[in-house]
Amino acid sequence: MALLQISEPGQSTKPHEHRLAVGIDLGTTNSLVATVRSGVADTLPDDKDDHILPSVVHYLADGEPLVGSEAKKHATTDPLNTISSIKRLMGRGVLDLKHIGTRLPYEFAESDSSVPRIKTAAGEKSPVEVSADILRVLKDRAERTLGDELNGAVITVPAYFDDAQRQATKDAAKLAGMHVMRLLNEPTAAAVAYGLDQGGEGVIAVYDLGGGTFDISILRLNRGVFEVMSTAGDTALGGDDFDHAIAKWIMQQAKISDDAGHHQLRRLLRDACAAKEALTSADTAELKIELENGEYWEGVLSKEIFNQLVDPLIQKTIITSRRALRDAKVTADEVEAVVMVGGSTRVPRVREKIGEFFGKQPLVNIDPDKVVAIGAAIQADVLVGNKPDDELLLLDVIPLSLGLETMGNLVEKIIPRNTTIPVARAQDFTTFKDGQTAMTIHVVQGERELVSDCRSLGKFTLHEIPPMVAGAARIRVTFQVDADGLLSVMAREETTGVESGIQIKPSYGLTDSEIENMLRDSITYAEEDVAARNLREQQVEADRVIEAIQVAMQQDGQLLSEQERTGIDSAVERLANVRNGNDHNLIKQTIDEVNNLTTEFAARRMDQSIKKALSGQNVNEI
Amino acid sequence: MAVTLTETAAKRVKDFLANRGKGEGLRLGVKTTGCSGMAYVLEFSDGADEGDEVFESQGVKIYIDAKSLVYIDGTELDYTKEGLNEGFKFNNPNEKDTCGCGESFTV
């Protein structure tokens, strides 16, 4: 007899047609899977009642890889075959390894492919494959718990993940045999878990302090849409640093020298972590440390001393939070709710200090390790169709503007950042030169005005444009972003219907701080950017004018007197010189002068072409 | 005629209702579907519909439409765990046979 769950009124499903969906928090250190049963969202435990699955995979020469705690046990004995923190490599190219790779103790395979491959006992593994192995375990756990196959999943990703990293996450899910209904930003998921999406509008801060990383996101909720206003963080700050601070204090107290053995240090860290956890509910923590000479040091860590030790670390997160607020152009008072995510937010001092900073009690009643998975599960439940239709569907927005390169290294934005997705936008472009038969579409992402300041996502060329005079062809370029934030670009020549396009799956990712910088730079350099754009636009126009005149002189130079010709020549030369300067007003002025000077020439050419067209023809035939 | 809840089931239902924040009780019923003829309906109820019979067991109101009641009269609803899976179980004395998957039944 199958076990049943309570459905919403009228939403009961037929046998074998249960709409089963899960939310997955695919984390750097730990992963979780959650679902909604009888209206309650919670994470699902494994056979040993563990909800958390460490994101670690241990590859064996033969047989299925070990995943989770079992894999973690091999981290020290067989580090090369035990892969952890694979999320840091998702969507990254081989070139990116240079700056992230130094800390990763794996052996990378030499290959021509742009995707890094890790050498393991079970063969070469890409980050996507390693992630798929983690997802497979979560999927299996969910299907055994729910008693049937899953219809779909919502997987969370950091708000700063770019298209490549999102696509890699989707690929991993596909490889694990899962249908991804939506990728959801982690801070958005945390806000959903607290039901903040039902609240209408307001600014929400999501403070995420994990074991090794810190992220702060400022979200604005408006008509059911979460907009990520800013993100900031520190990829090397977390609960582990709290442990280190305590361990250092113990070493001072117990007079353990800095060059203590590796074994001793590891034990110290373990004791420090235990003391930290004890202080969550008690005012003091007893310490009994075994020294290398076999004796014991005993001491007490009080809450006061602990607070002194961790305050500088908490202060760092507050400085970062302040920066995030400034980037989002809001003050701490304007923040209506603060959501706490990550195990380290269990430390009472963190809650106290963050509460003080934002001037309000942070939301802590959902387990901070589970809150992201729970939010994803709630969203999955809506997406799979277990809720009445009137329930608002949460929408997401694109984090950085998408556009293409136009003449003069300028960016034409097609979809501005913070546009809700899914979205499709089209814009018409034309040819720059007479007889131009091909056009390269260079897709870029970013907020700046110049292509060189944005991130290149991909290029493709539309061929077989029929030869026409410059400006006559009409090429419609359509940008489409699906519900997961993935982009496809199509170009179509309207008269012939020739088409070309790409799905953006860029090979190289950006680091977290690069995305942050891109957003910040767009504000910092706003003025310079406008100036640069003005200059480039005038330069492009100057080039176009010069080229047009040269072509005209070649074809119809005989229509001009020697004097006129010299006049135009010298004006064109002057324009060519001015064009290389950086005074856009002067360029514009010179263009106008050249235009005035050549008006008569243009009129004569026009007359001549009309005469040509009319010659030998009867008036009646026209 | 009656349908009852076990203590465990009642406690779960109360928790789920509290979490949902609204609702009068539980709706039980049957639908003619599935590989073996009929399937159970288990839903939150926001109030009685026309023709509903209302029972109360362990402090939980149970709404059943008259047609369904014929098939599930005497049922005891339990909440159990089977491996990783957990959920509600209909102990229905009218049930003669269930399909292999156990999701539908005949009377």
C-alpha cells in the first residue's frame, strides 16, 4: 500500500501521476534535497538520518563512486581521487584554473578542450560530471523517500553565477537524469523559505555565513519579482576562521608553540569547533587539551572571551555588508527583513551584531543549513503544479545586461539588467558598407559602454546577406533568455530569411569579485563611459562620411572642378586628423563642415543618376 | 457509519493544518481511476461541500462526500514510515484487492 500525502483541495493526483518535485541546494561544501509533503517543506534525510550530504566524491578504479561522508573519509588518505569544492570549478575554463587552481590539489588532464578535466582512478572527470555524481545521490534519496520518480527539480545557484556557471549546473542535472524546472538564486530561495515573496514589496538582506565563505545579497521584492540589487562577499571567511581564532587563543593559554605538529593542530581545531558549538547554548565551554608530551591542559573559554575573539571577524562581514548596501543605494533602515543562512549564523554573537547593524531582529527560525533547500522545494512545488493557479509564480531577473558589439567597439544593450525572465527582445541592425554580405554578431554581457570593458559571451556570423547599399539591409537580432537565465541569440536577414544563431555556452567564467567589479565599475565610470561612447559614435560617423566621399569621388569625381575637388580633399583630410583626437564636439563640427561642403556635389550626383535613369526612356514609360 | 484516525495520524494532520495556517480539517474520498479501479483522495478541507458527511476523530474533522463514504466506511487512517518513505495509509475493510503498486484498489 502506497503512502499518501495530503494535497491542497482539488489538487489530488491520479495514481502514478503524482507531481513530485524537489529543491536542491548544491553547495560548495554541503548539499541538501528538500520537498513539500502535506504542505510542509523539509529536507530529506538518508538512511542514517543525515540531512546534509557533504559535496565530496571519491572515485574508485572499479565500481560506483562514493559520495558524501563516505567519500570525505578518503580526503587525507587518497586526496587525488577525492574531489571536494567542485562548485568552484563549475563553468570555468582551463585558463581560469591559473587563478583558482593553485589551491586545488588535483591533477588536471592535458587536453585541447576548454573544460578542465580532473584525472581520477575512474578516468578523467569534468566538474559537470562530478556534480552529476552528487546530484544522482540526492535524486536517488528523494525517489526512495517519495516512492516514485521525480517530475522535476529546482536547483539553487549563487546570485553571482554567470551564464556559463548556470549552464554547467543544468548540464550536471541533465547528466544525473533530472529535469531542471528552474535555477533559483540562493538568496532568493532563502527569502522564499521565509515566505517573504508573499509580502508584496520591500528590501531584503540575505546574510550567508558558511564554513568557508561569506555572501551578502541585497534583494528588492517588487510585484512578486526578486531583483538582486547587489551582492558582495568574501570567499575566504567563515566559521572555520572562528575555529582558528579559538585555536590560536588556546595555544597562547596552554603555551603551545606555533610549530606544533600537524596532528596537534588538527586536534586543536576540532576542540575549538566543539567549544564554539557549546557556546551557542552555554555561557562557558570547558576545554581539556592533550599536549604533545601526553599531559593535559585544562581551561575555560567564556562567552566574553569568545566574543572578543570573533568580533574582528564579524566586523569584516559588517564592512562587506555596508558595501553591499551602498552598491544597492539603500540604507540599513530601509532593509525590511534580514535572512540568516549558513551554519555559522547559529553563533549568537553573529545574530546579535548583525541585528544591531541592520537595526532589526534577523530571521533565524528556519535551520540556516536547510533554508536554501527549503525555499527551492517550495518553488519546485509551485512549478510542478501542486498549488492552485492563483498562487504567484516567483520570477527572477538577469543579473547583467546583455547586448552586442556595434561599429566602433560600442555596446548596444538589447536586454538591460534586472529585466524579469523569461524574456525575448529584438532589434533591427543594418550593414555598414555597400555590398556587405556578412555580419558578425558579437554577444557581450556587462554594464559598460565599450566592448573591451564588458565580457564577451560568444560570436557568430550571419552570411549570405544579399549585396545592397550600406544601410539598406534589415537584420533582425533576437535575444531570448529562458526561465533559467540562459541566452540564445538569433540573427535574421529579413528580405531573404537567412538565419544564424547561437546558444550561449561560454567557456570561461568570471570570478565572483569580477562580477561585482563589473557592476561597480559601471557606476564609477558612468561619466567616462558616456564620453567614450560620444567619441566613438562621432569617430564611427567620421569614418562613414570619409569612406562615402572617397567612393563618390572615385565614381563621379569628374562632376567637380579642380578647385572644388581640392577643397573637399583638404576637408576630408582635416576630418581624418580630427577623428584621431578625442574631442567629440570637434569631430562633430568637422563632419558638419564636410557635409556642407559636399552638399552641392551630392546634388550633382543625384541629378546625374536621375538623368542616367531617364535617358533613352519615354516620359510615358515612367 | 464512521471513519477514524489513529492518534499518530491525527497528530500529523493537526501539525500540517497548523503549518498551512488555514483549513477546517481533512477531506477523504475515492476517485474512479487508476489501474485497479479506484484511488484514494486525501486533501485539506476548507469547509463542507454539499452532500458531505462530517465526522470527528481525535479532534480532527473529516469531510467525506456521500458517494465515497460507501467505499471507505470503517476506514482507519494511519500515518506510518516505510524505509525512507513516510505518509498516510488507508486501512480500509472494504478493500478487496490492490494493484501491485498499491495506489489503487477494488471493493
